[in-house]
Amino acid sequence: MNQPQSRSERVVVTRVAEAGGSLVTTRTDDVVVVEEPMSIRLDDTLVATTMRTPGHDFELAAGFCFTEGSLGGVPITTVRYVGDPVAHNLNVVSVDTGGRAPRPTPRLGNVSSSCGWCGTEIVDDLYWRLQPLIGPTPIDLDVLRNVPSAVGALQGLFESTGAAHGAAAFDERGEVLLVREDVGRHNAVDKVIGRLLLDGKLPASQWGLFVSGRASVEMVQKAWSAGFGTLLAVSAPTTLAIRSAELAGIRLAGFVRSNGFNVYADSHDRARPET
């Protein structure tokens, strides 16, 4: 079980505000989001180190290994902290498969809190690693436009700090099933997918995935890995994200608001990319 960890801290700040036509400074406190490194191991072999907001660490580690394809299709047996929980040494997590997963290739350097990897060749690699989605459940457009406000009402960490991204799974009625927050967009998504994986609820072809911020190719990769047929973002997608969504058969929508949004990909084209 995940150990309770602080996701935010209070700090003293100097508040600058206009009063009576001039700037006045006062000392007050503010709530800021916590960002700490966490090392992810697969069968005790280091896979990556990511900057994350503590909390739901097991979900993050499981989701990361799954969406990166590191599990090789084998089930997870346990997820655990490596170190002494009593001493609050909770920044190393190992995902265990009993040695059945392929030996991982560690990433060089840290995975940042904004992007894990990039490169145009990754799109073709994804298509060969992941099968295009077949028959994902269509979700009515009128439902999609109300998802951001429904998720926003559940983003307590963002409400208190203004510095946390959110990700959520939602059903065909627009009901929010699961919300996770983190300083990194990709971490928030991995936490959602990790929870669904550990609960035996993947693939999620009947549900949609919501992300705060932009829809990068990495967001599409993670949605594709988990089987989501719909990906919503409050900001814009990238060209690689659109191409990946088209190949995957994922409906990709951006700038989603209650009064409208853009659909950038809604393709079921199964043609393989040229090599």
C-alpha cells in the first residue's frame, strides 16, 4: 500500500499588491506543490528517475512500466518501496514480475516533469509495438465538452497550489471515474493508467482519457497503450500527437471547453506507415 506523503507545503512569501495607487508588500503564507525525484525499478533493475509529486507512487511506477512497454505482457506480482518506510525513504519503487519481464534498458538521465521522450521515429515504433484500436466505444460529442469542468471540480491539489496537472478516466456518460494529480502531466496519466492496471481494468476501450495541458505524442502513446479510444486535452495537440492518434484510431480533441472544442483526429485508418 502507498504510504501517506505530503503533496503540498506551506511557505512564507512576500505578497505584492496595489493599494491606494501604490504597491504594498506584506508577508503571508502560500501553498506550493511538492516535487521530488522517484526512481522506478523493474525487478530491482533501475528503469528511470522521474520528478513527481509524492502520492500514488505505486500507481505511477506500474503505469510507467506498462505504458513504456517494459512489462512485456507479463503480470505484476507486487509493487513495493525499496528502503525503509519507517524512515520515510519513499523515493524508490520497484515493480516486480518475478523476473518474467524483459530486462529493462535504463533511461539516461531523469525523466522531466513535462516530457519523457521525443523524436519523430517514435510514431512508427509505436505502430509496430501497439496494435491499432479496434471498435473503441464512441462517446457523444455533447458529453465530451462537459468533461473538463467535471474533472476540474475534483482537482483539489491544483485548487490549493495552482501548479498541478490533472488526468482522469471518464465513461461514455461523462462520469469521472478516476482523477490523479501531479507536477508532471505524464506522471498524472501514468497514475491513472497504473490504477486501472492494478485493478485489472485495462484495456480501457470503453472510456476516455482527459489531460490538462497540451496533448503531446507521449500523451497519445500512453492513451494508446491503455486502450483509450478518446483523448481530451484542454490545450492544443502537436503534429506528432495527431499523427499517432490517427494511426491508433483514437479520437483526439483539444481546446476542450463547454462551448466547443477542436477534433484533430477521428480516424480509423489502419494503413501502416511507410518504412
